[in-house]
Amino acid sequence: MKVSAEAARRFLVARHLLAPARSVKEGPDAVLEVFRRLGSIQFDPLAVAGRSHDLVLHARVADYEPAWCDLLYERREIFEAYNKGLSFVPTNEFAWFRAMVSKDTPARTLSENADVAERVLEEIRTQGPMSALDFERERGTTTDWFGMPTNAVKAVLEAYTFTGVLGLARRDGNRRYYDLLERLLPAEVLARDVPLREQLRHKMLSRYRAHGFLGASAGGDVFFGIGPAKPDEARPELPGRTALREELVAEGELVPVEAEGIRGKRFVLRDEVELLDAPPLPPPSVAFLSPFDPLVWDRKLLGSLFDFDYVWELFHPPAKRRWGWYVLPVVFGERLVGRIEPRIDRDESRVQVLDVWWEDRFAPGRADGFVDAMRDALRAYLGFAGASRLEWAPHLDKEKRLFRTRP
């Protein structure tokens, strides 16, 4: 297929359930509908503007409440697995997410810390769900990001999770509690055994399913956990990402596409070809996107297709940040028109807007339908945050007047 850049943009916002935003009818079933469309949703515990997976769902589900996703998690209808990064995945797909390809093999972690691993597993077996803080810290064999010796307890807990011995029973803020997997998931789910190649193939397809318009490669960690691009003699069990993708294309699961102004082929799901052939004109609607939203995974595509430069600046020193450290892209119709930096202050029941940056050639006051759409988005965000008022930074007086909003 060959498509115009405009058609590709319209296709992406439509298949991401953003045309219009917050269009999926409310409730836990609406959350499951988003999972059916995207396959998995990346998790991140930072909650300054809302947790990442909640922001993804808030952008798509009407009157979204974080409790809906938490309820599905408590019911074990979704579970945490590594798919690109730590993600929520439907429980019925557990068998396809058992394996995790990593240079630092979990088996080595367990063997190098055998005494700790044995003790940790026995404690959880007898005591029930436990976190790393329930054990005395043990010095590990490697160092962490800050050059300090790793906590061997935390390392073996994560290794057991990688290998499918343990799973995450619950979270208390950022504190994770682990339990035996057989106590967390139904026996029929655990009994299903899928060969490694099939797991890797499923993960490859899941990345295209989540984004909708990926190429053969992408920056960052988009294809992390599937193995190298080509076969490696040192890892004969891994077929290579190229072979997996070519297999999916040969079987018709993925369809190659050439888009105007985009270098290289893109691939869409077979079931979405019809939508790409005739994408609808999106209504004037605004959504705020998580830094981990699958729509913004491919930063190069954002530049070439949307003319939007987006970098998550969390790890940049403050002096080198062009924007802020937790900034949300603003999508309007089929365009990415700016960035907003909100903060949720639950103690004061307020949302603070620290800054807003509009793209060149975009005038919010003159864009047809934007002011009303932005007001709707801000009202929805206040409801999502459980806040009663919106406060703008002093230098944003123009935006305050333009988007005067009540919850």
C-alpha cells in the first residue's frame, strides 16, 4: 500500500481511539476494550501528572477512573509482564509473555545468589506476599545505576519474576509485593506452554499492534526483549527479529506500507488495512498523551510524520531541558500541537499547569474548534485527577483567560 502523510496521521489517531479523545464508553469494560486494541499498556509508577497507564487510558476512555484498572488488576484480568518495558497485559495472554530475552540472564542472577534466592523463595512460600523491604538487604555481585552494590534480594525477586516463578501480587505505592505465581493465576492459564519462538513472535506482533505504524526498526527500547535483529550463534534459540517480522508479513498478519515523506516501509495489522485505506476526518478533540503512550514510541516518526520533536527530559539536567521533566504532548485532531506540564496536588485538590508550549505556526486562539476542545480536555483532566480547581502559572495568564475552565 501507498498512503499520503495526511491519511497516515488520520489513521493513527483513529486506530488509537483518539478521534475523538475519551470516546470509549466508561467503566472497566471500556478499559478492556483499550487493551483489546493496543494489546498491552506500559506501566510507570511516577504519578506527578497521573500514572503512565492511567494517562493512556484517560486519553481514550470517557470519565476514566484509575480504580477501574486497579479493579481489573485485583481480579487478575490483567497482569504485569515485560513487553518493551514493564506493562499491563491481559491475563489470558500470559503464556506468550513467560519468556524475557535479556543480556543479563535471570538464571545467572539466581545461581550467583543461590543462598539468598533459596531463602527468599522459602519465606514467600510460607509467609505469603512479600516485598524487598521485608528482607534484610543483601549485598549483590553487581552495582546499580548509582554505582552501589545491588541488593541481592531485589535482584532475585526480579529474576524469579522473569523466570515465571513469582508474580506481582499487589502494589503499595511504588512498593511491589511478590507471591508464587501459582497462587496468583488460574491453573489453566499456567498450564498452557507456548514454545519460545511463538512467544517471541507474539511479542513482535504486539509491538506493531500497540503502535500501529512501526517500521522494521525504531529508536529506544521499542523492540526490547525480543532478541537481536539477526540470528546470533551464541543464542541459537533466538530466531532474530527480522525473521519473525518476515514470517508475520508472509502470513499476512502484517501488511507493508509506504507513506509519503517517510523513509522505509511501515507495517500495519491486517485487520486495520481498511481503516488505513479510508481514515475518517477527526473531529476537533484534544487529548494529553503519556510519555509512554504507544503513539509516541517512535520519536523519529513523530518528527517526519507530525513535524513534532518530542524528548522525555526526565534524565536531562534541568539546565539542558527545553521543556520540563514530565511533559505531555497535546494532540488536536490529527496534529500534535504542543506540550503541557501539569502537576496533580491531591492534598490541595488542585491541578497546577506549570507551563505550556505551542508548536510554531499553531495559534491556539485562532485554530477552529481548539479552544472548546482544550476546555473539554482540561475539565476531563480535573475529573481524572480528582481535583476541584485548576491553577495556571503566573506567566500563563493568556492561557488562563483563553481556557477558563470549571470542573
